[in-house]
Amino acid sequence: MYRFSKATEELRTSEIRDLMSLAIRPDIITFAGGMPGNDLFPIAEIDKIYNSLPEKIKQQAFQYGPTPGYPPLLESLKEFLRKKGLPVDENKLLITTGSLQAINILAKIFVDPGDEIITEYPCFIGAISAFKSYGAKIIPVPIDEEGILTEPLKKEINKTIAPKFLYITPYFHNPAGIIYSEKRKEQLIELLRNTNLPLIEDDAYGDLYFHKEDSHRVQPIKALNPKGVSICYTGSFSKILGPGLRLGWMLVPEEIYVRAELCKQAFDACSPTFTQVIADEFIRSGAIYPYIERLRNEYLLRAQSMISELKKHLPQYVKWTEPRGGFYIWLILPEGTDATDILKEAIKKGAVLVTGKTFDPEAKKNNAIRLAFSNTTIEQIEKGIPIVADAIRKICG
Ligand SMILES: Cc1ncc(COP(=O)(O)O)c(C=O)c1O
């Protein structure tokens, strides 16, 4: 018998993964994957970038690189982040292997087994798994359409033994699709001020707003540089270039950076130099800006199509918020519904989705569904949403 660690005993294989193996029919329509559109990757731009690289840089691209990141990328990314108003000069930037690695590193440097940490409910499953893998006890605090609820959060923050950190995804939340209101951000800052509770601000989707007037609403809390609040800001190239590059970052106070860099040395020594070279040129050439603009327009069309189909087909009792960016729509079903039954029914008819309990740190609450519109065509949305709606009616009445 192997004597595995307690922390990894807590990790669960998702029931979804097992059901997904049933969903391999080529005609199945999938609203399940939280991934960019395959048809949207900037393949031609990247071909051009790679082909025009000098031989010496190509050689460097195949080589190991420094742990903090490929130096030219650290510079160009700083510029990219400075444009969002982020305080890049007063903090340190670390390139990571996807932002999930940034989340893992932060969990590793803060969490001892049994320590409490706070997340939103619902919460990104990758973060739940990362936190659990270090033995964290997760305290989920619910969100509404404006962000995390401050009253229950206040109770958790004021406990005698305070949790180690708070993790949130304020911009086009995964899975809930919402964006924090200005008011909620301000309330959150006031709650956190001088509490010694670090905030992990996960900004994987903030660039993907659909409406110009929201460009200020995606301004990170970190960019406000609030006094007395320590913020670890994480971001990613996954949704604005491609997850296959496996590149993300953290922008953190120096003291946290020193620990994080030591951890990263132990994890993987460096993130792929090859993709860092590509990402650097993608920013430096300016190609990233029109590309993100194209993504915003394209995802808006997909979201609009899903919104219109949902309005046409969903029963009134399903509650949901129209997304203003990102990849997701979160359907809240009547209390007591088991969304797994809906998933089974939808798979039979040819559509796949993700059930609510996947995003519950306690893996219990299952009266919700996440639909992703990012990697489906409008034709698939028009065909697939009636299937989902029929499955909901069949199970919920
Ligand atoms: C909210 C959120 N944070 C972080 C990530 C991690 O992305 P990556 O590790 O590809 O940067 C994801 C991926 O889906 C996500 O949805």
C-alpha cells in the first residue's frame, strides 16, 4: 500500500470527467470547456512572428531561461500591465506556467495543512483543487450579480484565527460570468484595509469585455493601489493568445515575490522560453491589441446568440445574469435540483454542459449549470440551447 499525502486524498476526480467520456460523439455540441474558440487563435500572426525571429533568438527560445521570466517579456508585459494602471514599478512581476501555477505558488507559500482560506461560491475549479492540494480548508462566501457578499465575508475576516487569504475572480467570473460593481469593489477594499488578509485577485478574463463603457469597470483593484491592502494580482495569456502557450503571471509585493520565486525554482525552474519569446513579440509588435479587439467582437456575437436562445427557450424559473464579457453564463435552477440529471439528459440529446457542484468547494450544491459560449459556433448555439432547455424542463418540470 502506498502512503499518499492527506492533502491529495482530498482531491476528487470530477464526476464530470466520467460523464464526458460518454460525450465523445462527433456531433455532440459542447458548452462545457472553459476554453477559447479554436477558430480564433492568431495562427497567421504567430507564424509570421516566429519566421521573422533572428536565428540567435530562435536558439534562445529552445533553451532554459531565468526563473522570473524571459527578460524581454518581463519588460513588454510590464508595459502591457502599466496600460491597465497596474503599479508595476512598486511590485514584482513573475512569469508563471499558466496563471494556475501562480495560484498554486501563492497557495503553497501561504497555506499549511488545515489552514482556512476564503473563496467565492461558486469558484473556479482549478483554484479549488490547487488550494485543497495544500490541505487548505476552504470557506466559501456566496456572490451575487455585483460580487462577493460583504456581510458573510466580514464575519469570516473577523474570526479569532483569521483565514490566510481571500481569492476572488472579479471580472467575468468563472463560472458565474459576473463583473464586480464599483460599489462592491470599494466595500471590499474597506473590509480588507489593515486586516493583514492578502487578496488574490485573479484577472484571467478582464480584457474580454464586450462594451467599451465597461473598460473602466475591469480596472483591477490592484490598479487602485489601496493603502493597507496587500494584493497578489494574477493574469494569463490563455484567453488572449492561447492556453497552449502555458503562460501566466503574478504581480505581487516584493516580500511575497521572494518566496514565490523560490517556489517556482522548485516547481519547474522556468516557464517555457519558446512561448515567452512568442508572447513577447506578440506584445512588442502591437499585434496583441487588435487581436484582443477581434476576440471581444467575436465573443460578443457568441454571447448575444446564447442570450437570445436562452430567452427564447428557458423556463421562467431559471435565474441568470447576461454576461458583459468573458466566456460563461451561469444558470441557477430551483433549489434541490440535481444538475447531473440535466447533464445526463442533455448528453442523450447531444449537448454537454458543466454542473454546479463542480464549482462548489464542498462539492455539494448542484442546482446550477455553467454554459460556455466561447468555443461554439452560432449554429451550434442555436441547435444546442434548445436541447439544454428541454433537459431542464424534463428534470425540473
Ligand atoms: C478564473 C480562472 N483563473 C485562472 C485560470 C487558469 O488559466 P491558465 O492556467 O491557463 O492561465 C482559468 C482557466 O480557465 C480561470 O478560469
